[in-house]
Amino acid sequence: MLKTKWLLAGLIFAVTFIPRLYKISNPVADWHSWRQADTAAVARNFVKDGFNPLYPQSDSFLALNDKGLPNPNRYFINEFPFYNAVVAGVYKIWGINETYARLVSVVFASLGAAVLYLIASKLFGQKIALAAGLFYALNPYNIYYGRVIMPDPIFVSLGLIALYLFLLKPWNLWSAGVFGLSLLVKPYAIFVLPVFLYYGRWQPKLMGRWGAVALAPLILWRIHLANHPEASFASNWLL
């Protein structure tokens, strides 16, 4: 049974991976091209200008905020640039090519689908898990967003991995660390938090430690972001 579960998880990974390779070498001119171009630029500049995750740089001098503050250093401080760092690492090995940036997203989207299957298998049984994994893998909307040069596939995947680790052992620090990284990549991962609370036993000491590990990096990053409004999307209309 255990062997079958992991074989099916591998199958879900493959079924997710293959359709996302369609025209993967296309120019970065599709939906959300502006956002993809900026994200790709940050990874490229990590290779060309040096790796500094606290001060990622795009290729644009335009102000990113609604106040029009000048941005002469081209800073692009929004989500923590974990995705960009992974892409930059790939670029250093194989060279700068946006196809590789898309492949990173495809790998993480496929990993997320496989982990979703494992989560559903643990909670609801193999049939429901297989249906959930295949729907996630083959949903056309998800196929597109599972190959973009954006941090979304990686934050979803990290959130799912954190939940699976949590289900194996509630309030363990591995799940807290991975969830914290997911929050750094995209704070929207916070919406998964009620699921952790639902499946975790009430253990105040462990919960406090888990919460500190998961949330402290995000809080520190948001403080850093607030100190550089010229480099952030943060605007009054988002409040």
C-alpha cells in the first residue's frame, strides 16, 4: 500500500509536469508579462550584479508605489526573492535563459501536486486523493500558472509541503520552517493557517514555538519592506 501511494504520487508529478512543457521556450510576452519580466530580471541581476537577497533589483527605474517616490537603485523589494534565488542558481549552472526560470516553476508546481495527493490520501483516502491530484494537475488555469516566471507556484508548493509535514507530526519545527518560507515568498499562504489549527492538537507551548518560527521571518521582512516604500508594490489602494 505504501509503495502504491508513492508510485501514484510520482504519477501525479509526471502528469503535472508534462503538459506544462508546451511551448515553454516562448518569449515572456504572455499574461502578466510585466510581472514575469520583472521577476526574471531580479534573477538575472543576481547573476550579473551579485547576490543580495535583501536588495533585489529589477531593470526598471520606475517608481513602484502610488506616491511616485524615486527608485534610482532599481530595487524590487516585495516578496522575499527565494524563487529568484533558485532561478539564479540554475542560471549559474546552465546559463541565463527564461526557459529555465519556467522550468523551476514547473518542477515546484509538479511537486505541489504530488504533495497534495499525499495530503488528501492521508486525510480522505486514495480515490479522493487521486481525483484531487489529477484535477490540480490538469486544470487549464493551473497549467498556465504552474509555469509562469512568478513566485506563485513555489509558495503554493511550500505551503502544501509544510501542511504534509505538519500532518505527519503536529507542531514540528520542520513544518514551521517551510511554512515560514512559504509566507516569505507570498504572505497569502497565511490562509492555510486555519487548516494547521484544525488538525493540530491544543498544545500552547509547542504552538507558540511553531508560530514564532513560522511568523518571525515574515515580520522581519515586512519591516525591511516598509523601510523601502520606493521599491514596493505596497500602495494605499491595497489597504
